[in-house]
Amino acid sequence: MSKNDIQFNPREFLIRDLNHIMMEIIKTNNFRTIDIYNICVSCGSNLTWDQEYFINTDEYNWLKTHGYNYFYDNLLKYKTMTLPEQQEIYRAFTSLIQLFELQIGD
């Protein structure tokens, strides 16, 4: 990164919601079949997107480029994953991006 590059950091709302989602996944103790929609429902009112904020285009782009690494690295702190589990985490995160994409606001 050159000294002129600007590093984007998503707002705390988004990070907090991602952390809630990750904790729900960890609580299930099942990384082989993750239903991201049920996980979000399990989070209930702890998730604040669409209530307190809408993600913006920059945050959406961060999710697509850096979000998976954040998600995966943090889950890895709690559980070593097999290749099928890693693939399931990737699939679930892709579904999560699709959910966020539905409510992008500027």
C-alpha cells in the first residue's frame, strides 16, 4: 500500500452485526450446514441493519473484497475447520452478502 492509499473501514454498526452473526454460527457448533437466513432470525433484534442503518456502497464493496477474510479469520479463532466447513462458511457468507445487497442505501 502506498502512502497515498486510503484504507476504508466499515462503520461499527456493520462490524457489530457481523460479530453477532458469527457468534450465532459458533453457538450452533455446526459449520457443515449453515442456514444464514435462520442464523439472522436467531440474532433477532441484536441485528441492527435495516433498523438503525443501511449499508452504503463503500461498505458493500468492503464486504465483497475484505469481509470474507474478516468473517473467516474471526470464526477460525473459535474452531479449526475442515475443507467442507470452510466451503460452507464461504457459501453462507455469499448468501449474507446477497442479504446486505438488498438494502444498500447511499
